[in-house]
Amino acid sequence: MKHPNNELKIEKDKYNEALSKYDTHLQDEAIKAKTADLIANKVAENDTLEVKKFLFNCIDLTTLKTTDSEESVLRFTERVNDFENEFPELKNVAAICVYPNFANIVSQSLEVEEVGIACVSAGFPSSQTFTEVKIAETAMALHEGATEIDIVISVGKFLSGDYEGMCDEIEEIKEVCGEKHLKVILETGALGSAENIKKASILAMYSGADFIKTSTGKQEPAATPEAAYVMCEAIKEYYQKTGRQIGFKPAGGINTVHDAIVYYTIVKEMLGEKWLTNKLFRLGTSRLANLLLSDISDKETKFF
């Protein structure tokens, strides 16, 4: 007869063994210095028109407001439909990101095939609900037309060392997603250290994440260059060991074009040209779209 405590120990050992294959003993100050050095030496060369056009095509155009309604989301989607008429020389955004109850509205009204429909799901933004509810909400979002799902890890489980509980949820939700992309949000501002960000990144990828994402945008601090550096380091090491290319998405607090170029630079320097596609790099933001359009057209633009 198997003893429950032995089974629990085996599961815990499984995740600790996975983590042991990676360098997770990071010093926050060292990461801060490396990130600052990369930004100081590399960002300026990427401040170009072509990079800005590429960044626009990587945007998950997001509306996650308490005041969202079917009418407002429909208007939001129609702007994406109208984009190619107004800016025929530019590629559209990568996806529209909404709450799951609006997936059907977007699905029924979106006319642009290359734009995805991303839904925050599974108890977003706190991830504090029953696993069964998370699975059901994800399945409903997909049924309503979502082509991508963004979820938040159970931060409380991770911080208390319950890696099995955190990872099991991700695995079960990924099973529901099937071939549809699952973006797993770490909520890096709540994790407290570079070491924790590295561990959470590895566990999320190990459990089936197609993307790892910094933040919900609902908690401060949101995305930071230091968190991006650590996450990209984890993605690189994971790729070297497994051959799986995992995407990266900074989100929350991307307030300027310069911010976006910083994240582009980190991805380029840490992961290389293979990651410079909107299949593997996204920016979670809404305000950035008009800022990039203004820079690209060299005049103030408020299209979205």
C-alpha cells in the first residue's frame, strides 16, 4: 500500500529535481547590474522605425476594465478591423485581449484573420478560486472563440513551496487548451526576488506553458527589465535543455515607446533573432499602440 506522505515526497522531489538542472541561485543586485549594462549599451541601436513597426505587430491590444461592456468591446474590435484601411503599410496588432465573457463578441465581429483572440482566464487576476472553476472558465472561453489563454500562477502556492499544486493546475489547464497557446503569468512583482522569478519561470514551462508573461498589470510593480532579463535567461536555458521555444510577454507598466524598445532589446540580446516574431514575443498593453503609431507616423495619433 502506498503511503500518501511518500507520494507527496516523490512529487515534491520531482519539481526540485527539475529546478536543480538550472542555475536558480541568483543575486538581485547582480541581475540589476547586468540589466542596466545591457540597456546602457544596446537599447540605442534598436531605436529605429523598423523596430517600432515590429513592436506594433507584437501588441496584445488589451481592454480589461471594470466598465467593459459588449458595446465597448465591439467598438474596440471594430478599430482593429478598420486599422488596415487607415494604415495599409503596417501590420496589425497580434491579438485582442479581453475578459472571457467577451470572447464571443470579438470572435463574431473580428474580421482580421491574423489577429488572435486572447482571454484572461482561470480566476484572473488573483488566481484565487477553485481549480475546477479555472478549468471550466478556460473551456468556456475557448468555446466562445478564444484562440489564446492567459492565466496567472497560484502565487500563494508557489511562495509556500506547494510546487505540485501550482504545476498541476497549469498542466490541467494546458490539457484543456490543447493546441491553443497558453500564456502563464508569473506576477513577478509579487514573487519578491530574481531567484523566485527564475524558479517560477522554469516550473511554468515545465508544466506546459507556451508563453511566460510578467504581470497582470493589476499589481505594482508590474513588468520590469530585471524580471524580463531573468525570464529570458530561463527561457534560453530551457530551450538549450529541451529544444522547446517558449514565448515571452512583458505586460503592465509599459508606458512609453522606450519601455517597449528596452524589452525588445532584452529579448534580442538574451534569446536572439529566432525570438523576434510575434509568435514568440508579445507586449501586453493598450496605451502603447497610439504611442507607437505616433512615432511611426511622426505626428500625434489617437487611433485606438
